[in-house]
Amino acid sequence: MKSRLINKIISSALCLTATLVVTACSEWTEVEGVGVNNPNIADQNPELYAQYLENLKSYKDSDHKATYVWFNNSEKIPFSRAHHLTELPDSIDVVALMYPSNLAAYELKEMESIRKNKGTKIIATIDFDAIKLEYDLMVADKIKEDPTYIPAAFLDVLKDKVRDLYIDIDKYGYDGISIGYKGKGTLHLTQQELEEYNNNGKLFIGMIKDWHERRKDKLIVFEGKPQNLVDKSILSDCKLIILPSEDATNSYLFTYNVEMAKAEGVPTDRFAVSVTTPSLDETDTKTGYFSNKTRALTSAAQWSVAAHSDFTISGLAIYNVSNDYFNTSLVYKYTRDAITTLNPSIKN
């Protein structure tokens, strides 16, 4: 089924290429495993382009290794095509916005465009550890200024953050959420620390579980260390369990991260590892690369399609995907290559 859908998409893409090759060679911007993205295609051959989009959406509804990307949408006055959601490769399945609040008008328009036309889902992110770190730093700064300062209870702050997320989901029409939670080992915690840790985790996950019970139409994914969850029952509702692996220096560490995550109560049929694209800072030669200088994204895609005996890799997650826009030969080249590796086709 999947191969037939891919072939339909490729056939559409090849026909579109033939239609445009004479009149628009200089404007051709993309050929990927299961997608094309030329802003003039819809105008020059609307019927064929409509067929391509239908095949693309059918493909995304089929059983395949999904591509999730984290998109830095902090720039509200775009000055580069890399700031636009509509420039992302068509065959990306899910886009997680790193800044889900205070969206600009152009973001809302582009969210609706890729959702309606290409079947791409857009989700919001909420990260427990980021909320806790922000709170701890705020309290430390306040106490430094005023030793008598009494902070609001963290649980109250956490409740407000989760409720704000619910508001954003409804306000901006998100298709779901990514639940970020790494937590920590509890072996060396005191009894009081353990109780506080457990209460924090239970409240965070409990609020999201309660929301999802009422919003079954929404997609949820987990990113973090599932083995550290106090209540792991939410994982059975998660489409994907994403294991942060941006610091991996070789592919063996991907396997290690999976093995560490395989605690009791953690489903083993929906794992993915996350990697990041290289930094735009030319002096940073480590971010997005293994110790042998190969690209982590390329290696992660290859590892994801390899045979694994006791767990299933169901997709791949890419952080800071917009950095990959900037390539001399093809925009989002390495993202496209990874998608093709995950879901091989006759057209590359």
C-alpha cells in the first residue's frame, strides 16, 4: 500500500517536472522522495498539482516512518524564506512550533495552508524541564535581590503554564501537542525531594491526560526520557516516543538511548530518536555531527531503517530543521535525503 502511494506521488511529480522543465527550469527548487514544492506548479498545471496533493495526503495517512520536525518560529517579521513554514519539504508529517504562543498573522496563514493542502499537522510544545528551570532561575534571581522574597509555589506556576497551552491550542487551532519531560533518576533523592519530584510529575502528566481524555481528536507525542515518568500510562496514547539524542556521537548511542528507555510500562513499538541540524555558526563544528564528522541526521535516518529485534523505530525527529534550508545545491537537502532514506522510492 505504501509503495503504491509513493509511486503515485512520484508519478505526479515526474509529470509536473515534464510540464515545467521548459518554462521553469531556473525556478525548480525541489525534487524529494515523496514531494515537490514549486510555487508555480499550482498555476501552470492545477489539475496535476491537485492530484499530487491528494496522493501526498493519502501517503501521510498510510503506515510509514513519520518525519517530525521542530521549527524555530521566534522570528515574527520574516526576512528569509527559511522563516516560512510553506518552504518546508512537502512530505514532512508533523511540525512542532518551538514558540507556540503569540503567533503572527503570516504564521497562521501558512499553518492553514500546509495543513489543508499537504496534510501536515502542526503541534505545540510544552516542556516540563524548561518550565522548572525557568522557575528555579527566577526564584534564585529574586532571592538574590531580596532575601525575604517568598515565591509562588511551583505547582501553581506549572498549572498556569499547562492552562496557557490549552488556550493556545484552541486559539491557534493546533493539531496536538508534544509533551517534553526528561526528569531525573531518583535513587539519591531524599524522601522530601522524592515526594516533591513525584508530585510535580504527576500533576504535569495528569493535567495533560485529563485534557486528552476530552480531546481524543488531538495528536500527542512524548519527547524525553519515558523511563523517568512516574505515571507512564499516557505513553499508550502517544503516537511517538521521541528520545533526545542530539548529543549522540555515534549510532550506537541511539540504541543505548532506546535500551535505557525500555522500562516497564513503556511501549516499545513507537520509538524515534531526535537529532539536530548543524549550527549556522561556522565556528561550531560539533553541533549536528558525530565524532567522525558525519552528519547526525544522515546517520540517524540510516539507523532508523535498520533491523532492530526487540523494538520498533516508527519515525525520526529533527530539531532546528530551518537551519537545513541553507544549502547551495538544494534547500532542506539533508532533511529530504533523510525522508527518502526512511521511505525509499524510485525517485530521489
